[in-house]
Amino acid sequence: MPFFFSDPALEPIAEKVLAGERLSREDGLALYASRDLLGIGQLADTVRRRINGDTVHFMVNRHINPTNICLNRCKFCAFSRNKDQDGAYEMTLEEIVRTAEEAVPDGAHEIHIVGGLHPDWPFEFYVEMVRRLREALPPHVIIQAFTAVEIEHYAKISGLSTLEVLRTLRDAGLQALPGGGAEIFSERARRLAWDKKTSADDWLRIHGEAHSLGIKTNCTMLYGHIETLEERVDHLVRLREQQDASGGFLAFIPLAFHPLNTELSDLPPTTGYDDLKTLAISRLMLDNVPHIKAFWIMLGLKVAQLSVAFGVDDLDGTVVQERITHMAGAATPEALSKDELLALIRETGHTPVERDTLYNVVRVYEEA
Ligand code: V47
Ligand code: SF4
């Protein structure tokens, strides 16, 4: 066997990995039970090389969070506010479009929009947002906007079905959905910490509907809070089943919980060990999702850089102005330049590939 393991429990899993066989829920649990991080990393790297070679993707993008006013008030969220609370903000359509336009000279290929569930904004506001952005931006800049949670909210306020909401937004220019709002697919955890939010069944159904309309999406898992390891593995298995059924997930992004300023602030932050292990296990379990993304904003630059040896093939992008994690205590910068991202990737010996949201290649960066 071409691996060095300190934990023999990894050997039967390695046989499956080498044979290209799907790992079971029990394999996922065995991986979490193992302390052989380097062994798990070797396995994840094998799968990652099979799917993505030595490429590490990144992009030039801009995040915009139009409002932090939100009806849901999830306990893990430091970003949201009630309408009249200090620190509540809302952007006008003009401000949103201007912010997106400012990203074009920087070479952006994606505008990523996620926000709170505003109690007064009608569905037409969001349709108009997408329409005006599409008019203002060059065609190579892709609009990736609104989590399944926001799509469900628009269905409630418009009286349309989620499928009709998605179709209307797609016709206005929406090209992809981000992967947020999935949290952990556990009713137990949902009832305790995000009881108003989209259930697992609805989150998965909405992504399936998006895929049926040709809208590609990402998927996420918020980990390191009140969930169990079994619930993490079950979450991965459910995403894998959905991908088998509808096939439109491009990337999986494990999101490391940041406790500061949240109602769960007594919990410790995640460790680098858990972050790398979770990324590697995600690569191994999600054999049908092409890309595993390390969101450096949440992981920190050092863990994100190491993660490319643990199954990760994507470091997201320049981001610019991230608010959700920074309100919860992230110590990372709010933006990285393209040169900084390139240097991080090159140091690891991988080939940096600039991409757009849909993983169309913008440029391959051969040796400097
Ligand atoms: O849905 C909220 C999470 C998500 C906290 O699709 C928190 O490419 C950590 O989904 N600590 C929004 N996480 C961000 C998101 C995302 C990010 C980057 C790329 C993509 C993509 C999607 O952030 C929320 C929630 O799961 N979140 N609060 C917190 N305190
Ligand atoms: Fe609202 Fe999203 Fe924060 Fe939950 S995580 S309170 S839905 S902004």
C-alpha cells in the first residue's frame, strides 16, 4: 500500500480509496475516530489528485452583504441585527450596483451576494437588484447570489413557489447560488440554535430545483458548534445523495464556526487539527462533488495554505469586505490581493488556476 499509516484502522478505507469505491457512513465515522491526521490527509490527497491534479483554484471576486437586518436571528450569527438595533444597516440598489461595478477594474469574475432576511423588502427588490447588476456588469462577471434560506423567504413574501422564485431570478440574470444556510442537517441542532431557518429537506429540495433549472450551486456545512461527529457525517452523506440525484453542486465548503459575539460565545473556536481533518474527510466522503473549497477568511491563511495537502483544490478568492465572519471574531484580513493568493499557492508547489464561479479557467499560472 503506498501510504504510511500510524492507525491500522485506515487500511481497509485505503483499499476502497485505491479501488475508487464509495466510502460508507461507517467509514466516515471511522475517519473521524482516527487520530492519524497525516494518514487521512494522504488518502484525501490521493482523491484530490485524481479529480483535480495538482491544481489549486482561486478567483477574483467581491462579496456584498446588502443588509444585516434579519428575521431569523440564528444563535450562531454575529452579523444579524433587528431593524431598530444599533449597527443595523441596509444598502440601496444604487450602492449595491456601485460596489459591484468597483470590482470590475480589479478583474473580478464573480459578485457574491448574501444577506439577512429583511422584514420590509419585497421580492421585486431582489429581482431588480439582479436585473440592474446584470445590465451594469460585463458578461464575464457572474452573479452568484442568495442562499436557499433567502430563496425560501422570497417564496413566502411573494406567494410564489421556490421553483418560480428561482426561475424569475434566473431570467433576471442570476447564474449561481452560494452554498450557505445548510448549517448541519440535524433537526435536533436546528431546534436548539436556528429554529426559524430552512429545514434540511427544504434546503436540499431548493438546491435540487436550482439544478433542474440549470443554476449551479455550492454546498456548505457549519461545524464546530453544537453538532456531533455523527451529524457531520450524516450531513455529508445527505449532500452526496442530493448530488447523485441532481448533480449541480460545484464545490463543498466546510465553514468553521466563529463564536465571538454570538449567543454561542461560550464555545471554543475550532482547532487547526479539526479544520484539516474535516476538509480531508469531506474530500473522501463527497466523491461526486468536484471541488473542496477552503474559505481562508474563516480558516486563517496558514490553515488554508496547509489544506491543499489535505484534499482542498480551491482557496476561494480575493473576497473584499467580508462581514459575516469578521463580526464573529475572524482575525484574517478582509481581502487578499491576487498576488498574495498566488504566492500562497505557489509556495506549496501546486499550480494556481484562476477561475470563474462555474470553474471556467480564466488563466493558468505556470512557474513564476
Ligand atoms: O450560511 C454564519 C455561516 C454562511 C457564522 O458558496 C458562520 O462559495 C462561521 O455560505 N461562524 C454564509 N460561519 C457564508 C457562506 C459562504 C462563504 C464563502 C463561500 C460560499 C460559496 C458560501 O456563513 C451562513 C452560515 O452558515 N455563518 N455565522 C459564524 N459565526
Ligand atoms: Fe439571518 Fe443568515 Fe444570520 Fe441566520 S445566519 S441570522 S439567516 S443572516
